[in-house]
Amino acid sequence: MPGRPSASRRTVLRGAALTPVAGLALSACSGGGAGGGGPATPTAPVELGAESEIAKGGAKLYRDRNVVVSRADNGSLKAFSSICTHAGCAIDKLEGTTLTCPCHGSEFDATTGKVLHAPATVPLNELSVEARDGKIIAGPGA
Ligand code: FES
């Protein structure tokens, strides 16, 4: 007679022990951005620098522009806004192709824009990018 051995084994979730962190205000993000309203990505195409600065399989973070550009192994370029999708901080750290947000530690893949580590859940905003006369030009997508 088939029984239900697991029926008596109830899992008690004790997630309610999480306490809200009241002191975590967004003020931590108010340090950047000179133009008021916090850091922002370019609203028009901008020249970022020499195309040769980005090796295949690598990435470069242009902090003053809030843009990260990466190059795939086949040589194609990708650009993303480096404004964190969690609460809008300017990401200031790039190690290899991993971006880390200084505010709450979200991590993103600079080659895809995807979230690698919470609390962010939304990928980075992709920008259009091209190399023109050896320079990288990136801007908001159409
Ligand atoms: Fe919260 Fe980036 S703003 S992790």
C-alpha cells in the first residue's frame, strides 16, 4: 500500500525573521552626478575613446560618461549604461567583465548587461555603439 512518507514532514519557513533595515536610505546614491538629478547616461551619441583600448573578450568602463563598452571574441562591440538598475547609482567598478555597484553590491555582466548578483533584477540598459575612425561612439538606442 503506497503511503505518503513525506506528508508528515512539514517544512516550516521562518523567513519572517527578516527585519526591515530602516536606516538604508537612498541618500547613499546622492554623491554622483554633476547635473542634478543624479548620474545619467548620455542622451546623445558621445565619443568615448580609442577603439583599440578594448581588447577582444574585454570591457572598459567610462565612469565620467556612465557607459561600459565590451568587445566579444568576434570583435563586435556592445555598450550599456552603467547606471545601476536597482536604485540608480553610478557603477564605478569593473573587474574583467564584471561590474559591481557601490551602493548595494549588485553585479552585472558587461558583455550582456545581465544581472549576476542581486539586489538588482533588471539588466543594464543597452546603448547603441559603433567604431568610427578608430573611436568608439555610444549613445542611446533607437
Ligand atoms: Fe542598489 Fe546598485 S543602486 S545595487
